[in-house]
Amino acid sequence: MATIDLQKKSVKIVLEKKSLNKVRARVGLVLDITGSMRSLYKNGTVQKVVERILAIASQFDDDGLLDVWVYDNEFSRLKPVSERDFEGYVNRIILEDDLVHKFGRNDEPPVMKDVLKKYLEEEPSDDPAYIVFINDGGCKKTIKPIIESSAKHPVFWQFVGIGDGNFDFLKTLDTMEGRIVDNANFLHIAEIDKISDSQLYDSLLNEFPSWIREAREKGILKVEKTVQPAAQEPVKKKQGIFAKLFGR
């Protein structure tokens, strides 16, 4: 069985365990492409990350597309990736494209604003957006007002810190005040290429269910109503000739 099929199977098991198997969501992936990430792009680690998050998108969204951004001190909104074209995606779409700015310093707010622009302005939907945001340290504190202001919208930010960088600010996300709901979570994975698929998906989707419940309670997400089947009229028995003639 192909790797992507095994990953999809792992995702499905986690979704069922967390009662997310009937949830529809659009999935986005934001990739840090600063200088300190260079080796992870070159050795194939980032390609594997794309494939693993694509497996989530394939289960959450009917079209199975994973929206992708990369950022350093600039950002690029890339061509979405699917099961049809994921092989070699990082080399083909990112590393070999000179128009994609790469290996500079980090600046998170611009790319986060573009994510919100896509999902809230360009392509509004009743389905929530689930964003996996990969960072290897030093995330700017200026993302705070963006997270706060986006809390009233159907967008959930799942930050993932990889490596051994400074994640002090991202660790404060769960205790950040001034939001209608807790719309962001932080997960630290020192070596993302060594964690199993089941562990990765279980951790990535740990807080998403509680956010969905709270977002529905606050009216941020629509509550799906169960449609009751229409009452059927009793079926009239066909009368025979004898009954018609004598009123029976």
C-alpha cells in the first residue's frame, strides 16, 4: 500500500476516535522557509510534511486539496497540492521556482493576513479553515492581534514548532486572553521526521474538536441541523369490486 494511503488510514482512525469523521473543513499549510529551514527542505523533510498534512486534507475536504503558503520575510501563496501531484511538490513548486522568496528572515503577520484574506474574503464558506503553521522558532509577537481578531471567524490555527528554537511566545497561545474562543494551539515536535503518523495526527487534532464545539456554541460555526423525514400519509388499501359496490 502506498505511503499516502497508509497516512489517510491513520487520519481516518484519529478522526473517528475524536468524533471528527463527519466534519468538513478546508485545510491550509503554512511553511517556514527561513534560512534555518534550508537543510529540512534539501533533505526531503518538508516534502514529507506536505504529504502528511495532505492526508488530513483528503479526509476533511471533498476536493482533497491542501492549500500551501511559504514565508520568510516575504510570502508566497502556492499552487494547492493534491494526491495527483504531491510527488516532488517541494522541489518543483518551491525550490526550483526563483519567484518564491526563500531562506531569509522570518515575518509571520503578512502570510497570516493572506491566509485570512483567502478564507474569509476571497472564498468565504460555512466550512471552517484548519491551518497547520510550521515554524522553527522565533515567531514574532506581532501575530497576537491577528490571532485575537480572527477568533470571531471560522479559522483555527494549529502552530507546530519543529527543532530546538525559541518557542516562548507560541507556548502562550492557550492562555492568550481577549478572544471569544480559543482559536489557536501550539505543538512542539523536536524531530518531525521521527514521530509516527498516528502520534502526529492525534497531536495535531487534539484541540480542534473542542474549538468546533465552542465555535458552534458561540455562533461562529453553523450547527448542522438534522432533517426529520416528512411524515408519510397512511397507504390506502385498494378496494375490490365487491367492496366498492356494497360499501365495504
